Amino acid sequence: MDRIHYAGGDLLTGSNIARSLLAYAEALAQRESAASVEIPIRHSDGTVGRANILIGPASQLVSESETIGGEELVDDALVADLDRRTAGLATMRPVTGIPANANVTDDPIDFDWDGNEDA
């Protein structure tokens, strides 16, 4: 489990959920954007609930691992969704490292229907 410290308070959630949430928050901050995310949390009495978190450029999140009794909170669909959203916000970067003397041409490659390249 991970405890997320946020806006003067804290929330206890699953470790994978916390990691994906922080990665998404970082991607949003780089894009100067914000989003609201609902995550499962464990209350101090051990019951499971949900929390809505607004994350954006000014968010200051800290996640720390915590060992407690009880099952790890798992929400694979949420983690996959957060990871998908994070990937969608990834900054595209140009390919670098191509030598100036590389043999690059404008000639198209012509392929036969059988998959063999024409010479």
C-alpha cells in the first residue's frame, strides 16, 4: 500500500494505483493541464471507500510505501486507464543521433506483391 500526501491531508491506496496516479500527475503538469481522478482508498477504520483527486500543474503529491494489515487495494482497470492517459500526454521527441553522413535517400522502396524488395 502507498500513502499519498496531498493538499495537507493523506490517502491510503494501492501501490500500483499510487504510482500510476503520480505518473499521470507529472504528465498533466508538463502539459499545464489538470484532471479529476477517482481512486479506491482505505479509511483509517479499515473500510474501503473512494476519493476524487484533482491533479494538475500545481499539485504536490508525495507517495510513500506503508505496511499495514489488510489486503492491497487493486484496481487494474484504473491503473490501465491512468497509464493510457499518461501515454497519451507523452511529449513526442524527434529522433536524434542520425549521423550527418548517413545514406538517406528520397527514393521510395518498391515491394513486389510477394513481399520481395525490387532491386
